[in-house]
Amino acid sequence: MVPCQTHVLLKWQEHFNSSWAAEDSTHTAERDGAAALYNKLLHNKEVVTLAQPIQELVGPRLPDFECESSASAEKEEYLASLLHSQRWLAHRVLTQTAYTLSLHHRLLVLQRIYYALHSKYHDKFRVQLPSQSTDSGTECGQLASEPCLPGGLSKIKSGTDVLIEMGVRTGLSLLFSLLQQNWRFAASVHPESVLCNDVLATASSVLASLPPLSLANENKIPSVGLDCLAQVADFLKKTAVSSGVGGADPTGRRLALELLLGLAMQRGSLKFLLEWVEVALAASMSSFTSTQSSSALTSQKSACVGFDVINQTLFQMRQYLFVQGFSVDSTNTQVLKKDADGLCRLSQAALCLFEEQICNLASHCLCSCSTDAACPGTESDTVLVYVWGSNSSHQLAEGTLEKILLPKLTQGFSDAQ
């Protein structure tokens, strides 16, 4: 609601913007056209007239001249207040003339039309630059984690956001390039000078120290953070399946897989767990292919992952099932075997994670949904009814409100079946 100097209250209704945007503003040049459009405002109750203040019509108090003569300061004050009252009265009379009222009506109608045009078409004047489109095929020419405005327009970023995003993205690119360069250098010159594995191990230890599901609520993570997670996950996937000269060594691939699994558990989504299973199977196949192509004299070990890491992951998922009240009986056909180095085969770990936990979670969800659907109408079921729309004839049983724009919980239909 916007206060106005013409003793009216402006209450623009958003659902009338399309109608007002289609109006021809040239009709306000004629008195009849302006009056018709102003009557439309009154009919839609977008303009509410207010009572004019009456305290301004009270004249100045006369000084007392009976006892003694008044001072010159009192006379000047009285004359000034008298002139002010006369000026205000003249202003009040002029505002009641037909010309002034017609002018105010024209101004209100034009203000309403311009507001509707601004609200409906303002964002469409932002032309998207062709250079904003990315190779990943995401909509709106921006990052997948960045929200889009209606009409496929990108969100306008401030200078600070752009600088932060530029610094973070360039820093990650530099870090990934240094890690890959170190792997290539260690593979060709000095195998003992691998520094990347220490970086991945440190990142895994930091991630393990976080509380569970720290990255699950993506609504509280800024777009730059989601973009960083996507870049890190993509780098870890490429590292896990890399093989041959220039790729990561077996220890680096194992640490990349463990870090990727930790990120998937912290994000708490089935999508990321399935992505890890896919990457693990691809890494296992890549390791098997490289082993077959190597010479018989070279003993290359198959892809492995930490036995304790997989056990800890399975324990966390079983703990979730226990908290939810589901049984945690293991029906897994895959048996993890721990070798002398504390590792287990990657293919077995991926199949175990998929079969025992992901399939069990899906079956428990299906059982709970079928149980709820099989017992409708019980006393414990709560029926909530929301109403919205026109209430001009009190058909929604919501008091004196004539229009309900948003769904509102009502108590009038609490016994609905």
C-alpha cells in the first residue's frame, strides 16, 4: 500500500497487471477516458479514498486584547497563522475543482499503467549475451546450480560475486593443473616425489571430521559453493578412471575414490551414491583393461579401495535405517575381503554398496509407501484443506476476505474425506 498526497491509498493488485498493461495510455488525454479508467481502479478496489484531515481547518486562536495591548511578536504570529489558514483553505478549495480532480485521476491511471508495464515487461528488456552460453548445454547460459529467472534470463550478479567466483574457479583450475602436472612428473622422472596423494589424504581427513550430512541442504549453499563441489567431483571422477602415462598412480586413484565417496555421503543424495558406483565400476574396468594389456612380467594390482572406508559408509547407512525403524538384516551376496594392506577390491565394494544399501533403502521406501496407501481413512490420518480464490459470496467460509491470493489452511472443512 502506497500513501498518496491526494488523500487516496493505492493498493495495486498483481493479478490485474496484464489487464492494465493492455490499456492504451492515450485514453487519459480525454476526460471521459480518464474517468472510465479511474472508475476501473475504484471497481477493482485498487484505490481507496481517505477522509481528509479536519484539524487543518481550525483557525488560529485570537489573542486576548482586553487586559492590555498585545505585543508586536504576538500580532505577527497571529497574522502568520491567519495567512497559513487562508492558504490551506484556498488549497483545499482548489483541490475540489473539476480540473484538479481530473488531473489527479489521470496521474493515478498513468501510474497504474506504468507500474503494470514495469512489472510485466521489465525483465524482458535484458538481452542475454551470446558469450554467456556454456558448452555444457545448461539453460540460461549459466552454471547448473545458478537459479534462472522467468523467460530463460540469467540472474544478475554483483561485482563482488563475480570477483569471488573468478577467484575460486581460477584457484581450483590452478590446483587441478598442479596435481596433474605432479602426477606426470612423478610417473616419468621421480616416482617418489608424489605430492598429490598427500593433498587428497588431507582433504579426506577434513571431510571425515565434518558432521554427517553437512552438505545435504543445497538451499543454504551459495551458487559458488555448488559450482566448486561440481568441479571437484568432476576432477575426482576423471582421476579415478585415469590410467597409463600421465594419469594418477594407484594410490592417487584410490584416494580420489574415497574422497568422492565421502562427498556423496555428506551430500546425502541417492544420485551421488549411484554416480560413485558408476565411477567405481568404470575405474575397476579400466584397471582390469590396463592389467590385461600390460606385459606378463609386470604385476599390476587390480583397483582397490580402503576396507575401513567402505565399512564406515555401510555403518552410517545402516544406522540411518535403524533410526527410521527398519530392519538392518544383511541380505548381501557380496562379501568384502580385506587384504594385507587393509584394502578390498573396488568392484566388490561397489556391488556391495549398491546391493545391500541402495536396494534395501529403495525396498524400505516402497514398503512404507504401500503400507500408508493400504490403510487410508484411519483415525490417525489428518486431512488438511487449503482454499484460495474469490470469497465474494463467502463461499470459502473465510470471514470477510473477498479474495485469497495464496492457499490458506482452513478449518471449515476439517471433516473432509
